[in-house]
Amino acid sequence: MSCCHYYAPTEGGDAAFSVDTNAITFGKGCLAEAGDHAKSLGISRIALFTDRALAAFPHVDNVKVSLLNSGLDVVVYDETRVEPTDQSFKSASQFAVEGKFDGFISVGGGSVIDTCKAANLYSSYPADFLTYVNAPIGEGQQPAGPLKPHIACPTTSGTGSECTGIAVFDLLEMKAKTGIVSRHLRPTQALVDPLCTHTMPKNVIAASAFDVLSHALESYTARPYTQRAVPGTPSARPMSQGANPWSDIGCRESLQILGIYIKRAVNDSNDTEAREQLMWAATLAGIAFGNAGVHVPHGMAYSVAGLIKNFRPDGYPTDEPICPHGMSVIVNAPSVFKHTAAACPDRHLAAAGWLGADTRDAGEEDAAEIISKQIIHLMRTTNMPNGISGVGYSTDDISALTAGAFPQQRLLQNAPCTITEESLAGLFEQAVSYW
Ligand SMILES: [Fe+2]
């Protein structure tokens, strides 16, 4: 399906896009290469970031042994938090400052990798915490230059954080999720080892896979880069530059892989082939969304996760209520894509086909229905929550959810159509339940 018209030039719009990515090594057992990569990056004293739960799995040990065998001085930091906060970022940064490291390695999910990015940033270019935090909450300043080398080793097949320059956290005093965004935050090297997926609980595989699905579908349907205003200087071109021909490649491939493997990977824990394929899909979608940016489902997820009341899903820590990131995103997705389909129906229809929908006799007028139905079908067959009511919300919560998500303008403005506060409330309303 041709989508060339999507990038037609516009008055005042950007005429160029950037291809930014880091070095990525992908393959079974590649965590054992950590020491050699660290050495070749000139690191001699390295901080190894992980979390306590992961310490029980062999991945952290594999990396540590590899680093030690290469003669590096290794210090482990395992106090990262699932769903990091400004406080946990500050504690990690303090550790990094005191440790006088010349490099970093993170072994874990998005929370670990993001925490490591922040620790690298604040120890490389110390500043008041809000200096680098996204405006309007923070000052949104860019660091003065490159950070120290960071090798990121994802242990879940979802986040894509190993490929992006984004670190997300909860700002406790404002009860708001926000982040730090900079090209300098992107890890120097990613080591993506699909063996890590073998030990992931079923629900974690599912939530991670739907995060990947939404990364790819949001990036593919994002506002085209030609409709974003030309930047004042080339270096000011944002990382989330909108859909572009480079990000399209990763989105397309990732969605096709998900269409084939998502049900198998979730519903058969012995299907290691399917789980490993999801890791590749996650990497491709990570490259794509790190380059194009995501939009409304992720913007809505900020308040779905942030205002969670009593939801405690299987496979996750039970000490406090939590809405895993992938679930907080996908519960919004059918509602959003049904709405955005009108802006670029051919893209929504193509994506539905890659995800397994029968689109043979479909026209563009069917795109909204087909894409939302296909996502719902995949959610139902993998036991995902039934919309935002499935994670504990009702129509009474819509105004609070809308108020929490509407400030996420960086994401909302990356949608292919204008999202007003009123339309956002309507999207939450349509997301209450799907079946
Ligand atoms: Fe995500």
C-alpha cells in the first residue's frame, strides 16, 4: 500500500527528517558480550543498574561476570524502582556522582534503563533536578554535550527504552508523570538478548507486547514530519519528529511480527520462538518511536497509570496498586485509533492487515472499525483488561483522567488530528469498556 502522499510538503513545514539510532547488538546470549563492548567504549569503572527482583535471574550475573572477566571495576546499584520517581532518580544520581564512574550499564526493564539514563545525565552535567525536565513542569534544557557511555540491556520485550532518548518518572509533589527528553540520553549501545523473554510471566509478556504494538501503530499514524514546523536551527529538530519514511520501516515490520506471534507468545510459555520474535519487534518499534514519537494512547496512559486505585495484576509486585505501562496504553488504543483513522485511513487499514485482520474487501471508510476491532480481538485473546473499566475506572473518573492527560501536549500534538480537551474526554469515554 502506497503512503507516499503522506509526506507531501506543506507551507512552513519541515523538509527533512533525521535518522538517529544507537549501536544495537541483537541475539541469543549477547549479554555475555557486555565486557568487550564496555572495554571498547573506554570504560574502566562501571555502574551496573538493575533492580532487586531481577537479581534472582541469571541475566544480571551474566553481565557482571562478563564485565569482571574484561577487567572492569563493577559496582552494582539495585535500588531502582518500578515506576521511578523524581526521588528515585535523585538517589540514583547521587550514587552515580559519588561513585566516580566512567561508564554505565543497565540490565532490566524500562524503569531500570530510564533510571540509569537519569543517573548518567545528572552525574555528567550536575544541575538542579528540574533543569532538564520537560517544560512546562521543568525548564526543558538540553545537557551541554554527550553523556558518559551507557550500555542498555533490556530484559523485557516492550519498552524500547534501550533505543530512545527518553526517561519517564513520577514527579511526586505534583502527582504527575513527566520525563526528560534529549538525544544525549539515548544509550550508546544496546545489547538485546531474546533469551531474557523465556522467563517472563505470561501477563508481563502480554503487557509488553501491547506496548510494542502501540509504539509501532502510534508512530506509523503520527503526524507526518512535513506538517511539523521547520525548526529554528537543525539541531533543534525534535527527536519525536513525526512519522517519516525511516520510522515507517520499523513500524511495518514490527506490526507484521506482532500479527503472527503475539497470541502464541502470550498463550504458550513454551513457544520460545514466538517470544524471541517479540523481542525483535520491540527493538524495531523502539527504533521507530524513538525517531517518530508516539501520540494519544501514550498521552492518556500517563493519567491511567498515575491515578490507579486498586489494580494489582498477576505477574507484578503486589505491595502497591500498579497499572503496568503496556496495559495503561492499550486500554486506550481501540478508542483512539477508531478516532484517528479518519486522518489517515490507508495507514490504519494497512496496520490492521499486518496485525491479522482480513482487509481484502475493505475500503478506507472501514478503517476505523477494522483497526479498533482487530486490537480488541488481540486484547481479548490475550486476557488484557477490558478498557479503562478493566483497570478500575468508571465514567465518574473521566474528568480527572482528562485533566491528567491533557497537559501531555508533546504527545497529543504528535497525533494526526487535533486533540482538544473535549475530544480527549470523549476518547476516555469510548475507552471505558469494549466488550
Ligand atoms: Fe510505551
